[in-house]
Amino acid sequence: MDYGVITFSSTYGAIYAQKVLKEVAPIQVMPVLREISLGCGIAVRFRPEDLERVAAALAASTLKPEEYAFYAVTGRGDHLTARPIPDGAASTGSAI
Amino acid sequence: MSYVVDAKGKPCPTPVILAKQAMAEGHDPFTVLVDNPTAVENLKRLAGNQGFTAAVREADGVYAVDFAKGEGCTACEAAVSSPLPAAGGDWAVFVGRDIIGDGDRELGANLMRMFFYTLAQGEDKPGAVLFMNAGVKLPTLDEQVVDHLKALHEAGVEILVCGTCLNFYSLAEQLKVGTVSNMYDIVTRMQKAGKVITL
């Protein structure tokens, strides 16, 4: 993947997650990709090498697993693909 | 000895206005004295736009900006005084605040970062992004917006930041990207743009 994206079921979750994650890895806020959802929402972008750290930090936070989802993004423009990273990303991160 | 304009202690844009007066009165060469780097930058740009050269001398916190008419023909002067062709599109973004919209500050800050993320990623880029008032907190203090502005700048987008506003918020030393600018340049970019989007 070129970069990872986390989407959230609520805006509050997205804002809270930034506070948690900026302590563990460099992140950026971005709009949720059209490829993932037609809705508008706040997503967090992170570097592939930070996947395990980011997943572990969210797992340890007060957010519930069903309140967020991880995606691996590759390519851009018309060639962009976003693939869901299954639950337990923290343990399977190295397989991505 | 050439004509001297003493603009020490004068707030922006007074030094620029006084220098323009000196030009209009036909003084050449002439020298403008100011006491802050922002005024120096503004005067240098004025010189560039008006076909003058500007040499800067500094002593004990006082800057002397020496204006002299460049070796020029009318055509070069016209070329110099015309606005820079924008590398980006024929439109500009005016950012007068540090969040998007009214309401929750944190949501507004996120929306602003997402705006610049999207702008930097897209193909259709503006010719200029103009920052005033609390908007100047973005190219100074917001790490993510700074990253996006650097990418935009590298793509040829002009980033102009109000010097008066930087001074007001004591952020002049913390500008990470863009050019310290003034009302003249910012208004000119607005007037020349096909459209201005205000945030």
C-alpha cells in the first residue's frame, strides 16, 4: 500500500482518534475517499510502516473496534484502490 | 546625496505609500529608511513591480532601502509591473480565518486541513492562496496545512501572507511557507483573478 486510511463512524471519533494517534505517528486529516464512501467524512491518513503502531494505539483507546475501519490505499486518480484491512490489523499488519 | 524618506516606526503600509509618493514625484535614486524586515520585503517587492532595483543596507536595526531605476525600456517596465503569470489556475483562495465556517473550532480546523489536503492533491490548483487575519496561523502553526502549502508552492502556486497580521499575532518569525505580503499585492491578486474563493 502507498498509505493507510482510517475511517470513523462519527466525527467525534475522528477528532478523538487524532489526539490519540498524533502521539504515536505522523498523521494527516483527509476527506474520506470517494472509493470508500460516498458520504463526506473525516479520515486519518498514516504511513504504511506505522500501521501496527496506529492500530495498537486505537485498540488501546476508548474507541470500540466497530467505530473505525482501516483501509490500504494504492495508486491515485483513476488507478486508486482502497482495500479494507481486516480486524486485528495490529497483529496482522506485517502481512499487508 | 539622494532623496531620503524616513519611514522608521511607521506602520504598514505607510513605508510603501511614502516610497510610491517618492516615485511619483520623480525622485531617482532615493532611499527609504525603515526599522523592520517586513517593511523591507514590501519595499523590495514594490521596487520589483515598478521597475526599480532595491539595495538594502542595515545598521543598528535600521534598514536603508536604496531605490534606483533599472536600465530599462518601456517594454521591460511594462513586463516588470504586470502581475506575475500564475502557474496555477486563474483563480485565488482568500483565507481570512484559521477554521472553516462558524461553529465548533475543532471541526472547523479539521475541515481547513481537509480543504488544503484536497487542494494539494487535485489537478486544478489556484494561482494564489492569500492569508489574512487569523488565517496567518495556518502557514505558521498548523503542521499539516504547512505541508500542503509547501506542495502547492512547489507546484507553482503563490502563497501570500499578510505581514501586518503576522506581526499582530507575533508570528512573523514562524512563517514556514509563503511570502510576507501586503494589502497591495493581495488586492492585486484578487483583482486579476477570474474568481476568488473566500474561506
